[in-house]
Amino acid sequence: QHECHRSIKILVIRESKPPEKMTLPSSSSWKDTVNTLPDLLNEGNTKKISQCCAQLLSKKNGNGSSTDVDENEERLPSNLELVITKIHLRSLLQLGEYSTVLDHCRKNSSGSDPTLNQFAEEEAYALYRLKRYNACREFCENYGIDRKGGVNVSQRGLLHVYAQSLYRLGETRLADEMYRRLLLVGGSDEDEVHVDVDEREDSLSNALANRTANYTSGSLLVYGGERDSECWLEEDSIILDLLREYSIGVTNDGEEKIDDEDEKVMLQNYDLAYNLATFLLVSSEARPPSVVKQAKELLIHAEKSALTILDTDSNENEESKDDENGGVDAEAKKKLQQKKEKQLKQQKELAEQEAGPIRANLAFSNILLGGEENETEALKTYLTMVTKAAKSGKGTSGIGTQANLLATASNNLAVLRDGKESVFDVLKRIPVTSSLSVSEDQNSGGGGGAATVPLVGATPQQVRTALFNRALQLAKMGNSTGCLEALGALRASLFLSSRGDGNGTPGDSSGNIGGAASKKNSAKSRKKKGSGSTTAGGAGEDASGKGSSVKSDDVPTAKPSSEMEAIAWNARADWLESELLRLLSQGSKTEKKHMDLVNKAIKTLDEAPKSHAGNDASGVLPYTKSQILLHCATVDNPQSKPQPLINALESLPSEILSFPGIIVTLATLYGSCNDNSSASKAEELLASLGDNISAKLAVAEFRLAKGRYDDAVKVLEGIAEEDDSMTAKALLVRALSFVDPEKAAELAKDMEGDEIINYALDGEALESMEIPRFAKKFGASAGEGGSKVRKLIETAGGRRGSSIGERKKQNREAILRKRAKRREAYLARLQAEGRYNPDQTPL
């Protein structure tokens, strides 16, 4: 009933402080000053580059005449002046002087024709970094960006900025199309652009982040009419190579196959690997389980790379300078060592910041994989993040990636702790999206006030998830006012994608992003990763068509990328409202009125395809309908009887009913009915899975469970001929033990290897062993005697009524008699069901 947040990382240019005043050596002419510029560019000192360019440009006034040189001196050529101006503007961009760049560009604009602007890329990027996304978008379109045609090579830099502005404004589909065109030329798939690999990887990374930031579960289950435009990203050659090189292998029977770890530890672009793994995880409902393992493997290597890629060039340069100068004195050497230690500490802190979001998504992959061990590992990761933030005191007041990371960890921790701690504590963990989200009525038991974790720098997907989770917990508490308020905010946010320049969402830091658009500015330097959000404004209507009572300033921006997805989210809000009504009306005459809302939601989902035919995200409708139907079936069938569940599964949309997981579940339910017709139906369903190894194993296990050992042997022997699977051999030994014990023993003996160790376990010996003690000591906080259960174990061997320090002796003969009776009763039941033949001795 929960969805989880995922941290989204977008490539950004490293922020710098404004340049300090620096004095360059005076030159007798502009030629001497120009000659120093190449050395400064090679050195990479942005401040000196900016100062040098400013000195050159200051020699010219508005009419091009010299102001501080002799009249006979040769003037700075116009083409050289243009190059120097571009270098100056880009150095200012790297120094964070965006307003200065914007002022310069506008003072030197070409007038009414924006296509003649020689500094269009610099002006657009300055607007973008100033978070004036609407202005940036309008500027790019006025400059001549073609939204439908091909990509002009001269406009590539501008198109990068345009695509990122669209992302910020919530135009997910259009931004995705722009990224696709950036990697093509002429608008056709046949003509691929031969661009720099770094630029291509940055474009792919930002395209993945764009999709992930506004993803809705189920949207990839069914493809629309434009499959090429939907699948281009996952079918890119760089993406496919990355998955092959750094992902875990999976055999036909689902067993993991690990490649040589030493050959694939380092990732040159771990940002791309992170964003790819994040996209795979967030869309895991549309993928086989093995993909989650692949994503986890990618994240493991991304974390290693993030922690090992440190900037050591500066240290090496300092050491080489010392050698050239013949060494330094003791005092200078001490200062140099302190400088190196400070740099190393900063590098380690930066590496830890880079690894933080990766670890958060590693924990999320463990949640998806399931199992006690994986969930415990995820719990430890999230608790560590929340604890560190609490100790530092910067968690709730931070900005950018770190604050968003805390909100992500807190929400996912709430998901893991749901049902294990009070609803009030779970609610406090769910991050707050705006002032609206914390205004629940305290007098009605609404959770004891505001939560302490703000959702900073949130993506649309994160906003929708936080609002839904908050409404869900308030519904569990019976707080109708708070629940309906959160649902009202959710419904209204589905209509808002942008609030306009300068009006951010409450609590939103809108972390800055850049990317390949500024490639020439950032050169080959490593880029920090941030997590941003779109900003939005305007008011919408709720699912019923009535105007929302929520103030537009309080509504966060979370418009989905398609109308289909908005319809699906409205249906989920209707379902949750119906669940609130059901909980509040239990035992009353209006107990069944909640079904009116459910029926309304299902009707809306059924009618949507008629008015939105061919929509790319059409799979989200049957997916959402299936969620609602299965929940209703579970609520109406508390005893989990097979037939009602079968009816519910068979009523699911055909797009969902064809999935292997649904088919296997149906077959299992039919098999539990214990009649011939149901068994035949189960066999028929399993046969529809196909002729692969996994499908055959499912058939064999079903026949074994039904006591059809001869049929199971035939299937398993066929599998053994095709594939040397340990799972198939183990099942074959089990089946043969009922029909041919000697052959089963022979096969089991062949399976034994040096690595298999047989332990002789004695049940009586195990029972007589001492129960393990807890190593943890309990102080005053746990009470004088600690836990009652632990105290009972320590003093009385775990048995109530025993004297302290005394362990009751067990009667061996009584134990054996009890076991014999249980065994006889069990075998008699198996024989009555036709699953046991006393004339055949099992292995």
C-alpha cells in the first residue's frame, strides 16, 4: 500500500565563490596580454582567465576605439574579440556570476532578431541557472529551436539547456523527445550523431533522470503506438553495454552467475550507472525480478567508483614543483602537509556525499528483493542516514541533495516500520511537502502535530508519493480531516507543473542542474550531483470535478507526464477515500457506501482509453485497476478462501492477466481446491507459460505437490537433458524417491561433491543444548530486570512455572510416543488424499 521515494541525481556544474580582485602583470599591448591566455587556459585557473579576458575587453569602449593605448597601436580584431568575450562569459558562468553574464548578453544583443545573438548559449544557460525556466524556454524557442524537426549541429549546446528547462517545468515527454533528438541528426533514427562520448553519456544520464523524476507505476507495462520513441533510451548502445559489462548474470533457472569482480570495479561515469539503476528500480513492476538484481549490482560498482575517484592531480603537481625547486624548508613543508591533509579530508567528505544517494538506492533495491536479510540491511542503511542527520543538526534545514536524501530515507524507513511501530510514529517519518501537509487537526487524533522532515528538492514522483503515504496513514488513524486534506492536495497537484519564474514550491530548494549543455564550460571536470524539483502554480479541480478547497499557494507541483497517469492517480485517491469511508462506517448502516467511490474509480479507468487512444502510458490504467480490484478482494475475503481470490484474479484486465506471476498464482489457487477439474485448470494455466526451463520447473513442482510423481519424473528428466540445473536434479531425486528409490539414491550419490558436507544432526542433542544468551546488557532504560522474555529464558530455561535456575528434565519416552502418534496421523491423512503409498518406501 506504499510507494517509496528514490533519490534522483542530475549532473551539475560545481559552484564557486565570486572571483576575488586579482591583479595581472601589466602588458605593453593587447598582444602581450593575449599571449598569456593560453597558459592560463592550460592551467585551468578560472579566476585568472576571467581577469585576463576582462583586461583585454576593457581596452575597448562602445565605439571600438582605444581608451588606454596609443592611437597607432593595432586594434583588437573583431573575430578575436568575439572569442575572448565567449571565454570570459563562460569563465563567469563557472564562477557563478550568472547575473553578470545575463546583463552583458542583453547589453550586447543584436536587437529584434534573436537568431543573430552570438552569445545565445551563454544567455540561455545564465537564465537556467538563475531558475528562470520559463524565460529560458521562451528564449530558446525564440532563438529558433525546432521542437519537431531535426537538430542543427550549431544548436546542440542550446538544445541541452532547452531540454533541461523542459524537465524543470515538468514537460517530461517533450524533454525526453529533445534528448532523443540530441543523440540523432536530421531527425531520423538511421543517422546517429558522432558526438563526444562524455557528452553522449551526460545526455543519457539526464534523459534517465528526466524519466525517473516523473514516473508513474504501470506506465511501461503496455506500449503505445510510438514504440521507437518510448524504447530509444533503453535500447541505446551505451546503456546496453553498461548493463552487459557491470550487471550480474542470471542462468536459465534463475541462479546467479557472478563474473570476475576485479575487472569491473571502476566506473568512469558512475552518474550514468546510478541513474540507469535508479530508473530500473523505479520501474521494476514492469520488469522481471532479475532486473532488480542487475540494478543492485550496478549500484554496488557505482558506490565503489564514487569512493575511489578522488582528485589527486593537485597533490601530484605540488610534489613535482617541490622536486623542481630542490625541496622546501621545514616550516613550508609543514604547511604543505597541512594543506594536503585538508584537501584529503575535503575529498573524502565529497566522496561520502557522492556515495550517499547511491547507498539509499541500494537499500531500496534490498526492499524490492525482499527477505529478512535484505530488509534488515535496508533498515540499517536508512537508520544510519537519519541518525547522522540528527546528530549533525543539519538534516531538516539542509538544501539540495542532502536534505532530499534525508526525506527519502525517512519515508522508506516509515515503509519498513509500518505495522511494527505505532501509526503516529510512522506518520512522523513521512516527509512534509508543504505547509498544507502539516495542518491536520490535532484534536481529532491527527498524529500529534507537524512532522519534522521536509521534502526538499522533491521530484513530482516524490511529491505524489509523500502525499499519498501521508493520506494513507491518516486514514489508518481515522483522521478524516487530515486524510481528505492530503488527498485534496494530491488531486490539485496533478494539475500543476509550473508556478512560474521566481515562485517556488514551499519547502523546495530547486537544486540547480546542468549537463552537457555547458560541456565547454566545465571541460572534463567532475560534476556534483543534485536533486531538483519542478516548480508549479495555478489551481486545479479534484477527481469529482469540484474546485479544490486548497489554496493554490499551498499546493505542491506534481503533474504527471501524461493524462493517463493523472487519471490513474485520481483513481488511487478515490480508492483511498473509499477506504477511509469503509473504516469509519464499519458496523453502521452505510457500511457499503464506500463501494460507490470504488465503482466510480473503476468506471473512470475503463472509459479513459476511449478518449485517450494510443496514449504512450496506457498501461498505467489496467495496472491501477488491478491494484484496486485486488485490494477489494482481500478486504472482502478475510479468511483468504481460494475461490473468491480466483474470481478476483480472473476479473483483472487482460493486459495484467497474461503476466507469469498472475498465471502461477492462479494455478496455485486452483491446485489448492483439491478437485480434478481445478487440477486440470491449473495444469492448463502452467502449460501456457511456455516451453522454457522456469515454466517446466513450475509444472514439475505442481505435479509433485499433487502426488503425481511419475508425471513429475518425466518433466524433470526432460529438463535434466536440456540443462545441468541443480534445482531440477534435486526435484528429480525427490520425485524418484516415490517411484524408484534405488535410482533416486544413485542420482543423489552422483550429486554429492567435495564441497557438500553432511552433518549428522541429532534432534535430542539439539533439544538438550543450552539456549543462546543475548550478549546485549540492559541498563536502567530497559528496566531493572530487562525484558520479561529474556529474563524468563535466563532464569528458567524459557519455561513458565519453572523454578529460578532450574531446567525441567524431559521424559524421552513420552517425547517418542508423542512423535509416533503425530507421524501415524500425518501418514494416514496423506494416504487418504492419495499422496502416500505405504508399500513404497521413500528415500
